[in-house]
Amino acid sequence: MVGRLGRNKVGKLVMASLLDFVEKIREKNGEWVSAVAEAHGEVTVTVPREAVIDICEFLRDTQGFDMLADLCGADRGPEEDPRFEVNYHLFSTTHHKRLRLKVLLSDDDPSVESATTVWRTAEWHERETYDLLGIKFTGHPDLRRILLPSDFDGHALRKDYPLRGYEPYSMN
């Protein structure tokens, strides 16, 4: 397909179809789309945290995004407001498209509703995000550390976490 159409035209076709999904989200509820970013053949839709589960259900049930490929968090830095983001990487096994949803969270309340009711795979992804960044997922069935020891102090991927930890830590 790339040979006949050329790389730019293929990229535009993929982008156009991804933007069609954004328009369908807007048609369902105009307040669900805060911002849209296009880069490297991908589309990221920033959505309000209060609506992320409704949007995920809508995309799963009506648009064919039946797989949560990944869920991850990011600390944008203590000087940023909002400080945290949670990214939902959605994939469709029927039309083979990818779409990213982004939720921005403040340092004062880094929490969002759990997506485990929509996709069971969210359970481990959310635990990892909680463990490393301290973002809480309300309604999660088992929100506890998954990578670090249960008595580990802090969240290792926060940008204000000391490089050598708060105190020497021993696995003994």
C-alpha cells in the first residue's frame, strides 16, 4: 500500500480515520474532548478525568476499541500544573487502529476512576502506575504495590524523588 500511495498519503489516510473517531467522541458529548494532538501518525485526545470511563466504554462498545494495549502515567514535574498524566493506549483488533486518551491530574488530587470495569487488563497497569507514581485509581479491586517492596518509601518515578532514595534501602 505504501508503494502505490506514497508514505505521506498513507499517513494522511490513517490520520483522517483517527480524527473521525475523535469527531464521534465529540458528537456523543462535546465536553469529552479537551484537546487533540497529532504527531508521528498518532492521535492523542485529552479528556476530563470525570468522563474517562464513559469515553472508554463508548469507544469499546460502539467504535471497536476492544483492547487496552497499555495504561501508563507520567510525572510532568513538580513545577507543572497539572503535574501528572495518565495515558490510555487503545487498540482495535477489528480495524487495527490505535488511539490514545490522556487524563491530566493535579498534584493535590492525583486520582482517577479505575478502568478495570471496562478492561480487566487495566488491573496490573494501574497497579504499576500507582506503585511508581502514586496515582490512585478509585474503585480498583486490589490497588497495592506490584514492582517495589510493600514497605518502600515513596514513588520512584516521581521527578522529585531523590536519586539515591530517602534513606539507604536493603532488600535483606
